[in-house]
Amino acid sequence: MHNERRRSLMKAMALTGAGVLAPAAFNSAHAANTAGNTATNATANPSEHGMKQSSLKGNINHSVSRWTYGDLSIEALCKTVKQLNFAAIDLVGPEDWPVLKQYGIDSSMCNGAEISLEDGFIHSELHDELEARYLKHIDLVADAGYTNLICFSGNARGMSKEEGLDNAVAGLKRILPHAQKRGVVIFMELFNSKIDHPDYMADSSKWGVQLCKRLNSKHFSLLYDIYHMQINEGDIIRTIRDFHPYFGHYHTAGVPGRNEIGSTQELYYPAIAKAILETGFDGYLAQEFIPTPDTKAGRIESLKEAISICDV
């Protein structure tokens, strides 16, 4: 059900203004997809539960995806992040940026310009709308002092991989000059099409790298989601070593299940994080697992453990 949860949250973002998800809309979307969760917009003080993280090594720039901790208000999540000694949150839109700035937290991957996960840059009939939305959002991101903005390929719906590449190149070229002018980098996320996002076009490293090569722009990169690519193609560390120049951002989660990244799943994240670090990577590694504990304190402990596992 987690793919449905993220999809509903992203759709809620698209329905609010220029794709900005207001706090009330976020909480409503999350509540509709999280059975039994009554902690919406609750505040959390990790130190009250012994959750304070010891000093991190400083080699990895850690982040966490907003939607996976949607039971916390944005302010509570900022406090949690500070208590755990990192300083970034992924997938946050403009309405919440003032709160991030209040706490000195970076918006490490901005969102809100997209139409949906299924409707993206491979659809030439959507290019006019996407261009308008992204040009506006690039300015919002740059004016706020941020750099990274997410985009999606969309679903194939019978389209060939080659046609999808051609269409994506044409659409993205309409926004990349402005991104370059404003110092913003557009990131396309790679999803698996086997389990979570059936028919998604950008479902392999090979397709994404080809897109990067055709665009040949420092202002376009890939969001390499380790969870998704383990499901669709595996060979994670070799892929990172071979194609790291095209990977500007990483997401984590356990396989199978998209839950915690410890010993209950098949990926060994210390080795993966080390491989990422060895490439000279200086971007963000963001946790995007769905925490399983029933309690707020337990879910925060899951985040603390994940940060520790990846802190190589």
C-alpha cells in the first residue's frame, strides 16, 4: 500500500496551487492512507525519549523524506532532525520552507512542480503545462536559496523506451536553460515498475543515464532510489561505481517491503553508503523507508538507527 500512499500525497500536492502541499492537505492525505494513525500534526521531542543521536562522522550528508514521517508536523520533524544531528528534509514544498529555515534545515529535494508521478516529461501533450509549472517553481526554489527540484518521467501507456527518451529530452530542454540561469538542478527519480509503479518509464539506470547523456547538462541529474533499483535491476554497488557521475541524489529503503534498512531486509547499507562515499559524492543520501513501529518514539528510533547505519 505504500506506493498508493506516496501517489496520493503527490496528487494532493498537485491539487494545491502550483503543486504546493499545504500542511492540512498533507495531513489529510496521509491520514487517509495510514490506518489507525491518530498522531497527525503531533509534536515530538526526541530527547524526551532518549532519542538524541551521538555525533555523526560528517562524511555523508543525511536527509529524510517528508512523506514517510507525515504523522509529525513539519515543525516536529525539524526538531527530530536537529536532535538526530543532521540538517535536511527531502520532498518539501514552498509552504513549509519557512519552518525549515527557522530550524536551519535544508530542503534537500524540493517538490511541487510535478503534475503527478504518472504524468511526466515523456508526455509531449503535457509539455506546455509542465513548462509553465517548472519555470515558476524553479524561481521559487532559487529565490528560497535551494538547489534541487524533482521531476518524473510518467507512465509509458504503450510508448516505446526510445519515444519516451525523445519526448523527455524535448520537454526538459524547455526548462533547463532557466534552471541553469537560476542555479537549480532538475532531478528525475528512478522507480521500479515491477512492484510499486507499474508502467513507469524511468525504471532502469540505463534509461536514465541515456537521458542524462542526451541532455548533457550539469543542471539535470538522476535521483537513484536504491530500493526501487534493487527491485528492478539489482547490482547496486556496481551500478553506483559505473554510473555515479549521473547520480546526484540517493534514496534508501529496505527490500522487500520498503521498511527499515537494518537486518530484516536484504540490502547491506553500510557497504552501499561506503561505495557512494568512495565515488566522491557530496550530495544527499535521504532515508525514504516507511517506519513500522506503532509508537512515535519507535518510529523516531527507526530513523536514528537508519542514519547510524549509513553514517560511514
